[in-house]
Amino acid sequence: MWQPLSNLIPQSINKAGISKQISDAMVCDEFSQIAKHILGPAAEHSRAVYIKDRCLWVAVLSSVVSNELKLYEGDILKGLADKFGAERVVELRFMS
């Protein structure tokens, strides 16, 4: 009769229909970790906002940060692909 909580959470997420939103939030969080590794303290000037059509939209405070992230786009995408699969995010787009 009793089920482990680890079994109930995924079932509840799927039942509520929010699995994609949770997955998107996890991708955005992972982007923050990768950006922090690449940019150091300057990563605080960028934030992954949402995913649409396999494109991760990133808000940046300056063109310098967006240029630096664009320079490392391949590394960022590889890091995301390693964790979430190669088809989850295929491009970065920046908005200021």
C-alpha cells in the first residue's frame, strides 16, 4: 500500500502536466552553473530565461557578456547535451 516518495513525485509531476516546465527550469539552472564555470563572477550578468523551439534564450546585461557566451556557445551546448540530451537545446539566443 505504501509507496516510496521517489515513485510518487514523478507520477504527480506527469499527472499535473508540468514535466516540461520542470525540465526547462533544470536546463536553465544548469546553464547558470556552466556560465559560472566559464565566466566566473561575470556570469551574474546573464540568466537563462526560457526555452522555445530547442533554443535557450539568455538575458544579458551587456554585449561583452553576450559576446563571451557566444564565443563558448559550443562548450555550453555540449555541457547541456551531456546532461539533457543532444536535441534538448541546439542554440543560444541573447536578449539585452
